[in-house]
Amino acid sequence: MSVKRDSFSLSFAVGAYGTAFGAASVTAHFSVLQTCLLSLLTFSGASQFAVIGVLGAGGSALSGIATATLLGTRNALYGLRMAPILKVRGVKRVIAAQVTIDESTAIATAQNSNEDQKIGFWHTGFGVFIFWNLFTLLGALGAKAIGNPSAWGLDAAVPAAFIGLVWPRLVDTKTRLIAGAAIVLSLALVPFTPSGIPIITTAALAIIVGWRA
Amino acid sequence: MSPQWIAVIGTSSLAFALKYIGHSVPESWLAHPRIQRINALIPIVLLTALVTVNAVTTKTKIIFDHRIAGLAVAITALVLKLPFPVIVIGAAVGSAIAYHFGY
């Protein structure tokens, strides 16, 4: 069935990015265990990259958590869309919540029948979970074995991963302008504020622009 | 407890709470257009700031070094619509080459 095939190929492709996260996280001075726990428990790529990106740049735990959490708010909106499709309670709802991410929601909402929506959600959710965690471990162990991360370009892999995540969202003039404003604001704050603050402060831009439409 | 452990536990708990809330609250609570708009803009500003800070700053200084070469490769790969792993690996290779030339 094509929904299962789509789920599998997306799961493998996305899961493979876990290698980049594992390597980046170890480069940012998280241990292999901490890196794997982030993939198992947080299980949301952008939030995971954010928390290691903030702490790796010298930011506090609090600003790392705040940045990661703001990036995770979209998962709440995905849950909102998935709840009436899945209709699950108790332990099943806990599991469904944990695998509610960009990919599982995208595959599910692209299906026509309720049956296919459920199959797409669960297969993609579990598929990404398995591959993402497996590749995280491989990336973390690989980076651990490497030594000096700069010599292997791993310190550039982190901003490259972020730009890969944000690029598809820059779809029109408005989004490009607000991204430009985020660059200017974060750079302006870097010399005067503790690390991590320049990143989280840009959330104010989203709130101001989004509030007024 | 180290900042890394606090970050792992805090991020994981709140990430799950957000996911679970979505599955549990009445739709009207989160369906407000203003919340939807802000939610769509949040990743754009935070991810852009994360690119900026991780590419051209070290602690509280703005520093242009080998990472710029990596970023240039990443942007080129994105313009050419190459897949995500190529973007990340290409950036690492570009940056590593610049690093070995002493940047």
C-alpha cells in the first residue's frame, strides 16, 4: 500500500538527519547519553538543534530550554489536528503525542480516508522515531571518535542544519523581511547580552508582526 | 546538575507537554488566527537567529571564520535544491577545507 511505502521512505530520509544532530550535539559538549535522551524524549528536530545550538554557543540552560520550547509550539497545533483523526485515549494518547511531529502530521493529513490517515500517522511517527534515534547514536559516536570538531567542519554543520530548516519557510517578501530583521536584531544584541539572549529575543519580532497580521 | 542535564530534562518535559496539550485541549483554545500567525512566524525568526549566532559569533563577539565557507556551500546547495544531508555534509566539507587553510 502506497501510504506505508511513503511513510517508510520519509522515515528513513528524515531519520538519517539524526546523524547530523548526534554529531552536532556532541560537538556542542553534550554527552552521548544526553544526546540520545534528547532524541528519545524531546523527539522534535528543530527544538533539539536549538537547545544544543544555544548551549553550544555559550548560552544558559534556561535560554536553551525557552528557545527549544518556542520552536515546539507548532507540535501543539499538530496535535490539535490529529486528535479528531486518531480518537485515542490513555496510554495510546501519550504515545500518539510523543510521535506528533512535522512528518507524521504531514503524511496523515495528505491522505483521503480516515483509515489511511491513521496508518500514515502511526507508521511515519514510529518510523521516524526508530531511524532518528538510531542515526543520532551513530552521529554521536562518530563525532566522539573524531576529536577536533572544527577540523572536520562540524561547527559549520550546525548553522547549515538550521538554514536547511528555515530556507523552505522563506516563501515570500514578508517572511524574508522578518528573517532579515532577525539577523540584524540577533547580531546587534550579541556584543551586549549573554549568549542565548540574542536568539530568544527575536521571538518578539514574530509576536509583534503576527499580532498585527 | 550541569547546564546540559537541566537543558535535556527541561526541553524534553516541555516538548512533551506541548504535544500532549495539542491532543487534549478543545480546538477553540488554539485555533485563534493570531496564535496561528505567530506560530507560523516563530520558527522563521528563531531558526534565522540560530543560523546567525552559530555561524558568525563566538561567545559575545562577531567573528567571521571558516564557518562562513561552510555556510556559503549550504546556501549554494539550497539554491540548487539539493537534499538536506548534502547541505549539511557540504557545509562541513567547505568549512573543514577553509579551516585547514588557516581561516
